[in-house]
Amino acid sequence: MKQPPFLKTGDTILIIGTARARDKHQIEPAIAILKSWGLQVELGTNLFKKHHQFAGTDEQRAADLQWAVDHKKAKAVLIAGGGYGTLRIIDKVNFNSLKKNPKWFVGYSDTTILQARLQQLKMASIHGTMTFQFTKNKEATKSIKSLLFGER
């Protein structure tokens, strides 16, 4: 199992939506927390788009996931929220660039399909709190930080 490198102050972390739409006010607290950890935060182009219950169309969500996979500078990718929708886009994404540039993916619920794909590629991921929940369970958020930064 290939483990991406742990994060350090100044690293870039991405937030994307692969499933249900989330409002900006649901994600802003997580952005503030990530910045307080010393991270640079970039958002997927389609993160706040809405198409029915989804964070954009299947094509838009797949484009954001592909952007995150291919991003050369990012060290980690947080999924904004689960629900349903990642299964609809997983086969539209080429994961080959992760072999050269591995990064952490964090999420659960609907994004388990993403983690299963990463497992097939022998790439470690984190099954944990998504960004819209960062203020709801401070202990879980603290554990995400510890995992990403390689703290014991």
C-alpha cells in the first residue's frame, strides 16, 4: 500500500464535491480551520454548483475529481460531503497521475467508492470526517489533522 507523504505547514489541500451539494456557509468553517493549521486551501471550480441534489452535473463533479487527482501541488483532497453521486462519476476519472504524485483523500459515506478505487490502486486514504462536519465533531476533526500531519 502506497502512503502519500504527510502534510506540513504551507502545503496545499483541496476541497471538492463528488456527491450531494453543500452550501458555502457549510464549508467556510472548515476552510478557516484548515488555514489555522497553516494550509493553503483551493476549492474545486464546481464545488458550490447545484444540479438536482448534486454538487453540479456528473461531468462537473468528475472534472473536479480529475482536477484534484491531477493537481501537482496538492498534498490532500477533502470531500465536501457524501450523500449520493460519487458512484456515478468514478469511472469517468483517470487515476494514473496518483502513481507519480500521491495525495491523501479524506471522506466517508458515499465516497467509500472512491476509497475502494484507491485501494485497488494500492493507495492509502483516510475514511473520516468531511468538511461540512468539521465543527460538529471536534475530536474527529482533530484526528484528521493528526493523520494528515503524521502525528502519533
